[in-house]
Amino acid sequence: MKYFLLPLIALIAAPLSAQTSPARSGIAKRVSPISAQRLALDVQTLSSDAFGGRAPGTPGETKTIDWLIAEFKTMGLKPGGVDGGWTQPVPLVHTQLGKGSITLGDMAATQGDGIYVSTVRPVDRAVVDNAPMVFVGYGVNAPERGWDDFKGVDLKGKIAVFLVNDPDFEAGAGDDSAGKFGDRRMTYYGRWTYKFEEAARRGAIGALIVHDTPGAGYGWATVTAPAGENYDIVRKANDYRVLLQGWLRGDTAEKLFAASGLDLAAQRQAARSSSFKPIALKQRFSATIPVTHDSATSRNVLAILPGKKYPRETIMFGAHWDAYGKGAPDAEGRTIRPGANDDALGTAGILELARTFARRPRADRSLVFALWSGEERGLLGSETYAVNPIYPVDKTVANLTLDILQTAGPAKDVMLVGAGQDSLEDDLAIAAKAQGRVVTPEALPERGLFYRADHFSLARRGVPTLLLMAISGAPDLVTGGRTAGQAWLDGYMKCYHQTCDRYDSSWNLMGAAQDVGLFYAIGSKLANSRVWPEWKPSSEFKPIRDDTAAGRK
């Protein structure tokens, strides 16, 4: 019997403080208002072939948006978007590379095999003619940490070559980078988005990151999954982006460096020193690749339950509705990448939260339920909202984001992404304890998951955030413990962004329902209080929030 087929005492209106009998595992847990069965039904719908992989700007988006709005209407929520509507426009540039040629000096390169590039510029052809290549180490410019990898090098018209992650990712005791960037925990300087942005700020025509699975947090198949397709928000003329951005597979990078008489391993070591200086590579980069491009307006979907006492103060719950659409056929000929877990399940969780709150008495503060577009293309929907917020940022109490939940059953713990950031993690510990669970810090902080989900767009504007993302470590499952949890995680990562991330009737969504229930508990507490979550003193976002303190008096 599958757990997800069991009605989860989900539609009752009992408060979270009501006790249930101890679970079979011996863990006492409180009643959750979240239905595992309903989560399953919504995921089956959103990840079905009829939705075409939910790519922005496609018929799959139209079907997705219409379905989400209809669900919110059925719940009795009010439109929470622009001008009294259900949506917020997300103007996008959509690009797709065709077949072309790429050379690294005398080395021919094949797109997807050894090198992977895309563009966010709406051009007809991406042409780079014999551009110099410059190795810039980790490409970090962090004056507050006493670190500058660039040393004044001129990158205009050149290809910047980066190492992935932070200068202290592999640092040992003798490296002066040790501990300067959070040790194994990735900072924003380690993210590919930062590296591409920094290359653009310095006038580079292209940027390539040397891929390795430990440093990136995912394998080469994930890098190549978009198949030359990319999206970006519509930018102003002076908001420069490189013409080509992408990755070098590790073995290709080794050959590239060897052609310049350099050992890549030795250069990794050298880049962990603050005295590192950029190195001009002997090989030059050329490319001629046709580009098809169009502009499209995607949409975020927002619904609201207005607060009865403090309607301008909002608690926001978010997930992204988009996935990767269609791609190259897999071994079974399937082209649709349905994104069942990433993030149809998170979207289903937000819908369940909305249903549950809608059945409860009206809260003092407003509750906003946001379903973002364009997360898979660089948090584009949430970034559009953060640049043009519908609800004042200084009055946004918190953002609670769901992005990938585990499907292997009840767990004894919940993973915390970004430990030490804000007081919401203390609320998470209280809510988990009420379920008979504990909080476990993410097992792989080097993956930088805190910077890879939609909550980050709000965090950058100072809004306290909390993210639940199951790929942050192996869950300690009630049945099978962490060994079983690791087996689940390993299995899922093989399908991350692939055609096999599809709904499976063997899923046990009781654990996912537990996690969504944590957000219900935290949201309920915040919605009926005068509490304003705060950033921890060590967080880089605390000064931003402090600047808006006057708006919360």
C-alpha cells in the first residue's frame, strides 16, 4: 500500500498543536493539515505530457498559468498580481543556438561534448574571431575579504576562463584563502551567475567555467541539459552581458591548459593564493554559431489572502512553476522534461498551503502565494518581481520557498539550507520539534544552494528567507535511515533536469507533506503576530534590511 494513497487527516481544521498518536517509528508527531494525496494529484497534472514540460513562452506555459489561476479561484483567494490581476508580466529574451563551429586554437570543440555554450543576447549569429583567452582563477573581486583575482587585467574583447566555486573550496591549511569564503560553504562569489556577471562588467566577450562535479554540485549532463537554449530578462542597452557563456568539461580544460604549457592542477593550487595573477593562454577562441531568438512575455502567478489587521504586511510563500520543456530524445525517445519534483511538487506544496490557509480564519497579516516563472533560466521571474515588487519589500515579513522535496517517505529530520543566515531557522527548529523531528544543516554547503533558488531574489533585497530543498543532503528516513535517504538522493540526482524527473506511483509523499506542514506552522505564527524575523549579525543581508527598518515602525 502506497503512503500517498492514504488520506492524511489533511482536510481537518485542527490546529497544529493537536496531538496524534506516536508514529510507528516511535516519533510523536502533531497533526499536519497538508494532504500527501492532494500533492500527488497536483504533481500528476502539472508534470503530465499535456503541459509540455512547462517552459516559459510556450503553449505549456499558457496551459500552466490557466490551470494555476483556476485552482486559486476555486480556493476563494483574491488576485495578487499587477493591476488587480492574477499575474505579473516577466518580459524575456529567448535564444537558441543552432549548429555551428567552435575552436580552441588548434583544438576543435563540439557543443555539448567537452564544451557547452549559450547566449542571452538577441543576435542572429554569435561570432567570436580569434579572441584571446585569459585564465582568471576563481574570478573573485571581494575587497571586503582582501581578495582580487583580476589584478587590473584588461578583459575587453577576451574570453575569461574561471574555476568553479570559491578560492577556499579545496583550500588546505597552507593556503591563504582558507576560511575566507566560508570554507566548504559556497558564497555568491562561487556561483556561475556571479562569474558571468563579473566577466560582463569587465568587458569580456565570453566567459567559460571549468567544470568539475564536486565544485559545481552537479554533473556534466546537468550543464548540457538546456541544449543551447537560454532565457534572460529584457535588459537596458547599457546592461551588458557576454556574447557567449558556458562551461569547459574538465578533460577539455586540461588539454587547453597543457597546450599553453600549464598544468591545470597546479593552477588550481596557485589560484588559492591572494597573490594569484591572471594568465594569458596561448590558444585563442573562435566561434560561429547561428542563433534564433525571440522575445516573449512570461508570467508570474500571484494570489493573496488579505490580512484583517495589517494587510500591508505580507508573508510570502513561493515556488517556481517552470521546468525545462522539450529537449533531445532520451534512450526511450522521450523529449519532454516534465520537472515532476523540480518543481511541480514545490508548486503543489504552495497550492496546498493556499488551500489550507483559505479554510482557516482570516489572518492578521496578508498571505501571498507566488508561483514564479523562469527559475530554471536564472531566477528570472522572482528577480523581475524583486526589481518591481507588488508588495513593499520593507513590509514583506518573510519569504518561504519550496524547491524540490523528497519523495521517499517520512523523515526524522529536515535539512536547513544556509545555516546562520536569519531567525527563521530558529522558527524551523521549533516547528520541526512539534513534528517530532530535528533540523540537520545541509550536508553539501559547497553546492551553494542558498544562492540557487527563488528566495535569493528577495534575500538580496533584505527580506528574511527560508528555503526547503531536498537535494541539500540525504534525509534521515523513518524507514531505512540516512542510508535509504542517500539512496533516494543519488537516484534523484540522476534525473535532475532530465526526462526521467517524472511522477512515479511509487512515490511516498508523506515526507513532503511533513515539510510543507512546517511552512504552514511558521507562516501561521508569523501571520498572527507582530514578529519581524531578523538576519543574523554575520549575514551579508543584514545591512540591507537594516536600511529599511523605518518602514516597519
